[in-house]
Amino acid sequence: MIRALSNRTYATLFTAQVVALLGTGLMTIALSLLAYELAGDAAGAVLGTAFTIKMVAYVGLSPVLAAIAERLPRKAVLIGADLVRAAVALALPFVTEVWQIYVLIFLLQTASASFTPVFQATIPDVLPDEEDYTQALSLSRLAYDLENLLSPALAAMLLLVISFHGLFVGTIIGFLFSAALVARTSLPQRARAGEKRPFRERLTRGSRIYLATPRLRGLLALNLTAAAIGAFVLVNSVVLVRAEYGLDERALGIAMAAFGGGSMLAAISLPRVLLHIRERDVMVPSAVVLTGLALVFAALSAGDALPPWWLFLLIWGLMGTFYSAILTPSGRLLRISAHAEDRPAIFAAQFALSHACWLVTYPLAGWVGQGAGLSTALLVLGGLGALGVVAAIWLWPANEERIIEHSHPNLPPDHPHMQAHGGEGQQHAHTFIIDDEHRIWPTHS
């Protein structure tokens, strides 16, 4: 993964991502503890609602914001989103009512809904080589794992000397530092998009491409599996650790570090694995194991007895490993399924549709956990995860060729694709076949 970091632009963007996510990780711990302070054993329901609001912002606003941002300078969008997030984080330590959490989370995630798809769609332009891009995907997954691993560890140390309200300061610093790094980076120009498309077409184009592609429909089903188990971990870990195990705030950091450590292990290992094994052959078995682990823990925690603390941490670590193994290869699938000019739209579609899964699973994790118990909530979410696995196997054929199917409705007459057809047929069908060595061979029909 060192070669990808030798690209100065990518190295700066990766650093910006890491520091912003470290700050976000501190905020996640602080927010969990704030919810527990305000609501006690009902903290899971509060967090489930807060994260549901987060998903509403993502799902409802990210396609709209991506369509608007398509014609705006990338750097301005990224910096502006970071500054808005820093301003919202500044207000969080002063929250005294649960409804204030909900309002601030909506504002913060609205900014994230504009930042993340633009950031993700920029990386393939910075690293056009597929091997470098694969390494970047694993590094990106690693950055998210740092949020789950280093942030809880750092939070546990800071909580020895400060109250959890002070953790929000780390979030503010992370967003401001991210904005400063993006400001000093020279970002590549957007890919040529031909004639400007109407706003309505820009708004829906990514979703139409996404849902028309079998491998991406399978990816969406696997996103449901990851979201089902991930939602339980994020929403109910604080209740398990504080209320069920009766441990202190630092133990929550240890639990989240176990999940993040497993996730990091997968992210480090996958670049070499994906050189020899197709994405589907990694992602589908990982979803099966992740679902099985969740159901096993649900069975172990049913009734009055909880599994030993060491076994809880082991299961959390294994779930983090297979959770990451589902999500890390997803960027490769998005990249081979769209042209450069459509990448912002396809990444925005992935952002919105994958978070629609979390929009379902977050309230289930919080509200079912509060009303029927944590083991029942995990059984329900495990069943939903199993449904996602079955859907992925059905929607994503095991023998599918790595083919990109697409159309070019707005190409100028001098474009090479048009010249190949004598300047006619802007609506022609067009595919790429990508062989096992990742070489691209165009075919026309």
C-alpha cells in the first residue's frame, strides 16, 4: 500500500481523511456517553433515533447535493463541508436535551452527505492505475478502522483526565485540519462530461446505472447485511458495556477498539487477496460468517447470563473482520461499473442506497433493543442480514463476467466512441470486458 501513498495528492487527501475520521471517532464515543448521561438505559433508543436521522440526511440529500455539486469546484465543496461540520461539533458539548442532539446530527450529516461522495469520486481520478486504486480502497477502509480502533483507545486515555464533553474538541480539530489539508492540495479536473445534462437527469443517473448493474444490486444486498450487524454494534455496544456488563466508560473504548482491530486486519490483508480472488468470492462468504457470528452471540446472550467479557471482545473483533471484508472491495465494483464522467453519480448512488440500509437497521437496533431486549434485537438484525446474503447470491451471479454496460446519450461527434460508429448512434450499446489481468477490451454492439 506504500505505492499509492507515493502519490503526493493522494497522500495529502488520505491524511485529511484520517484526521477527520479520528475526530469523528471521538465524537461517536462522546455522543454515546452523552446519550447515556441524558437517557440512561434508553441510550440505545436515543442513538438509534440519532443515527436514523443521520441516514435520512444521507439518503434524502446526498443525490441532490451530488447533482448540485457536480458543477461546483471539488475543493470548495470539500472545504465548505469540513467547516460546517466543525461548526456543528462546536455546539455538541453544550447539548442539554435529547432533541438538540437530533437537530445537530442532522446538520452535521447533511454536510457529510456533500463531502463523502465528492471525496470518494475524486480518488479514482487521482490514482488511475487499478492496483494503486485497490491499495487506496484498503487504505480508505483502514482509515475508517482507525476511527473504530485508535479513536476509542485515545478516548479511553483522554477520559482519565477530562470529561467526555472534552472529546468534542478533538472532533473540531479533526475537521479543521482536514479542511486545511484539502486547501493545500491540487485536485485533478473532473472528467469531461460532454453536453451539460439537465438537473433531473444528473439527480437520477447514478441510481439508474447502479440498479441496472447486477453486481451492484448484489453489492446493495451485501450492504444490508453489513448495516444490520454494524448498526447493532454502533447503537448497542454502549448499553451492553455500561448497563449489562456494568463496566466503565473506558471499557466502551476497548469494545469498539476490538471491532476496529478486526476490521483493520481485513483491510490490511485484502489487497493481496483481491489480486487472486474475485470480489464476490470474498464478500459473499464474509457476509455469511458475519451473520453467523451475530446469531451465535444472540443465542449466547439470551436469558440472564452474558458470555464472558473475553469472549464478547473476541466476537466483536471477528465481526469487525468480516464486516470490513464486505465493505472494502465495494469501491472496485463501483469503479469497473461506470465511466470516469459517471463516477461522481455512481459513488453518490452507492452513498445514498447503502445508507438506506442503515436507515432501516439503525431504528431496529435502537427501538427493538429498548423494547424487546438486546438479544431479540440481534436475532432480528441477524435475520435481516441473512436475507441480504440470500438476495446477493440471487442478484449477483457467480459466473458473471466483469462487463460494463452503459450508454452515451450526450457525446460530441468528435468523441472516439462516436467516430467508431461513424458519428452516428449516440444511444448505441457499448461494453467493456475486463479480463483476469484487469486489462480493458472494448466491444460494441
